[in-house]
Amino acid sequence: MKLIGVIHLPPLPGSFFYNENFEDIINFTLEETRKLEEGGFDSLILENFNDKPFRKKVRRETAIAMGIIAREVKKSTNLLVGINLLRNSAYDSAVIASLTGDFIRVNALCETISSPEGIIEPAAIEVQEALYYTKRKIKILADIHVKHASPLHQMDIYNIINDCKERGLADYIIITGERTGKSPNVNSFNKIKEISPLPICVGSGITPQNIKDYKADCYIIGTYLKDENGRINIERVKEIVRAFKSIHNW
């Protein structure tokens, strides 16, 4: 799991802008998956990016729709498949990924955060409950100081990361910039990389030009890959892969 492309799904059932086009959504997702695989990525995340305004926990319709889409994607590709249900539906994400995927991204696994969606509490226990009942281990990617939010605690970054590992059972830590499409501060990233006992992913703002500045274990890339219509541009996928290979032995 090195290059993770984000597929921003159209509005899903349960969101305000869904327009009764579920088969079209599935076809859209399969085409985006094909571009990522053909372009050279090894993983993808399915994300309900267009279900704005986001709920703290998605409606049941949305979770079921995501599960159906994820199953179709998993059957169509050799890529690792991840799930991120915004804003922090970690239980549903974990169930879906456990049954028909490989990993999840959790915006608030081990921190209480203040966000535009309200105060969101840590979801580590929900993830473990889901995995207990589905009987399968998946990888857990946990955001720290996640974008579009502020932590409601006074703990230093070292203790937060260690709590995520030891108490939240995270497998990776994700570092982001302040907003979607914004890259993390390079100096802050390097300091976190030095002290983290877990592998580090950059979760926002990566481009072919700046990827060399972040010696990360994985890169989650969404915004850069999209054209003006919100679809993945395969040439941009290939650009990222070339830039990644120039700095990593892959």
C-alpha cells in the first residue's frame, strides 16, 4: 500500500443530492478504478465526498450503497480497496472493508475533534466491534489533527500517535494539511515522521512537484488526479507514479 487514489463518489442514496442514478454511480466508480489500476496505483479509497453537508454518521441507505459499490469494485480489480465514510462512520466503513475490502480511513480514531459537522468523538471501539463481528483483520489508517477540524485536547503529538497505536490499534498514521488539497507543513511532517512508531501516510495536497518533499510510507491522493469535471485523469495518475518512482525503489 504505497499509492492510494481517492475515488470521490457522486452523491449516494441517503444524501440530499442523490438523483436516482445508482447504476450510473457503479459504472462511474468502475471506470475510475480502471484508470487508477492502469495508471499504476496499487490501492484506492472509496469516499462519499459529494454527500455534503456531511453527517457525523451516515444514514443506513448510504452505508448499504457503499457496500454494494465496494463489492463491485473489489470484483473488478486487483487493487487494495479502502473505505472512508465521511464524516466519521467508522463502524460502517469497517464492516464494509472487512467483508469486501482491505482497509479503512478514519478521520477521528483516537482524538475528539471540533469540525464543521460538530464535535466528533473517537471511533476506535466502533472499529474493533465491527471487526470482532465480521471476523477479519483489515488495516486501519488513522488521521491525526485531521483537515477541516481542530483537536479538543492538550496532548502532544507523540502521545497522540502512541495512543492511536497502543489503544486505538491503528496500523498507519495520516498527516494532512488544513483543508482538502492542501499539503502538510514539511517541517511538521518530518518531525512526526521521526517520532512515529507507525508508518506515515500523507493524506492531502500531494502533486508530482512536491511528493519528493515527503518521505512517507504511503500517499493518499485525490484532488490532484481530478479534471474540471471531478473525474480522474489517467495522465495525472501516471505523472504521480513517475514522480513516486523517481524517489522510491518501487
